[in-house]
Amino acid sequence: MLEGKSRIEPLMPKQEAAAISEQHRFLNRAQRTSVEEILGSTDRIQGIQGYAGAGKTTVLSMLRETIEAQGYEVRGLAPTSRAARQLSEAGISTGTLQGFLVSSSHVTEDSREKRHYFIDESSLASTRQMQEFLSRLGPSDRVLLIGDARQHQSVEADRPFEQLHQAGMQTAKLDEIVRQKDPALKSAVEMLARGQSAGAIIELRQQGRVQEIPGREEHIQVVARAYAESPDRSLIVSPDNASRRELNIAVRSELRTNGSLTQKDHPFRVLVQRQDMTGADRSWANDYDIGDVVRYSRGSKAAGIEAGSYATVTALDASQNQLTVQKESGEFIAYDPRRLQPAAAVFR
């Protein structure tokens, strides 16, 4: 990022960028400033730090149109498919960052193509992913990292968006919320965005927007009834899996009562990914449990494992770091999990 600072021509002179933003009267101060900073920058890698509901899609749509007019191909990437769909709402051709890294080859130095990459929810990208992506840039490519250092971070190691910002990455700020039109509600949402949770809750309670039910059983039933009355306009947020299961059961009961669901259940046995296992954990036999199911995205001729196959863990040898699995064919195989860790997903 530092190597690319003040090294390239801006997309347009600052005066021209200011004139373009002024033409769009519907943009607020923060949106206009962000557009001007990005179009007039001489940095190859830039960032946008944005509050939720700050009109990010509007800014990205305008930037896409302007940048494409400068002869660039605008490509969108995101660590999640949900974020990729949000980028596409701005008219940007979008895919997942992981898909790009799997399918793309390194760009040659004599490439004449000009690409401008928008990476949304970049705070969810890991250091490894970010390093690999940046290493593939062509000489004429630019990058706009869009994220929020205060929201969820990467599951894998480190937090490159926050670290790049701290190291001096030019970062435009979208800090004026436009989604909430009610002034009182907007005030509380802005407090939440600034991390002033206690004050925001007090304001929301004074506005009659917070309902507290102390008893656990009553709490779950009230939530379930409220959801069943208006499922299309309701969102249930649960802090743990135990509460989630109880709420699902209660909601289904309410939906049966009002006729939305039939009375008969159809139970299915499904695989649930072990979220407690990191990539490092998958390297060690002792971190697996007997009965775990492993799916191999890539095969191994040496281990006798086919790509896309499943196997069940039957034995562990921590001292030798050996994992014994039974394939769907019934064959037993023992191997060192470090050899297949990147290609293995573990389920219960």
C-alpha cells in the first residue's frame, strides 16, 4: 500500500472531481467528499470507512459510472456472497474474493488492461487473502477497499483493512447516516455507530422502541408470537445456539397454530460444520472427534482420497499425529492431517 502512495495519475483533476460531485445534488457532505477524494487521489490503494446506512451503494454506483468513463473495467469482489450481491446493486460485476483467488492466475507485468477493483466488506478478508490478491494486480490496476474496522473481523488471521488504515492508507469516511428518516431514531442509530451503546439504548427506551421481558420462557414465546404475526418484517437475533434452537421450535409452533405450517414434521439428519476448528486446528489429529465427517475439496493420490469425497473419523493417534478415517466405500485410511488441512472441511 505504501509503495503505491502518490505514484499514479488521479482519475481526474480535483477541480473536475469536485464539479462532478456538485452535479449530484442528492449527495450529502460525506458522500461528496468521498467521491472527490477517490477520483482525485494519486494513491493506488484507497479505502472507504462507512457506517451502516450511510449511502454506500449510492456512492459506489456513481464512482462506477465515472471510473468506467475513464476507460477502466470496474470489478467487484467480497469475502461473502451476501456482500457480493450488495455490490451488484451498484451495477458492478461482482464475485467472491475466494473465487477470484482460486480461478485467477498472476497478471503479467506487460498487461495493458486497466482494472479498478472494489472489495466490499474488506474487514472480513484475512491477511493471507489480501496479500495474495494484491500480489496479482497489474501495473495499471487500482483498488478501493470498502469496510468498517468496528464491525466483524476476519475469521482467519489478522485484520488487514484496519492495519492498512492505521499504516496510512487514504481512507474516505462515510459517516452521515441516511437510511433512518425519523430524526429521533437516526440520533440513536448514530450513537450506536459511534459505540455509545448505553446512551443509544436509553434513547430507544424513551422512544418506546425497547421492550424488555425478564422471564426466559415468556421472553421466547413473546418473540415467537411477534415473528409469526409479521414474518416478512421481523428479524430475530439470538446470542447463542441454545436460544436459537428454542426460538426455532417456538416459532414453528406459532406458525402451525396460525396455519402457515402443517402439523407434521419431517426431520432430517444434516452435517453441521465445526465452527470451533480453525485452519491450524485441522492440522492436528487431537483436535478431531471420533465420528466427525471430513469433506475433501481436493483429492490426494498418495492418501487414496478423491476430490469431493467424504470420510468419517474412526481413530486418532495424537503422538504420531495420525487420523484414521473410513471412506464411503468402507475402506479405512490413516494419514497426517497436516498434508490435507487446507482442503478439508470438518462437520458433525
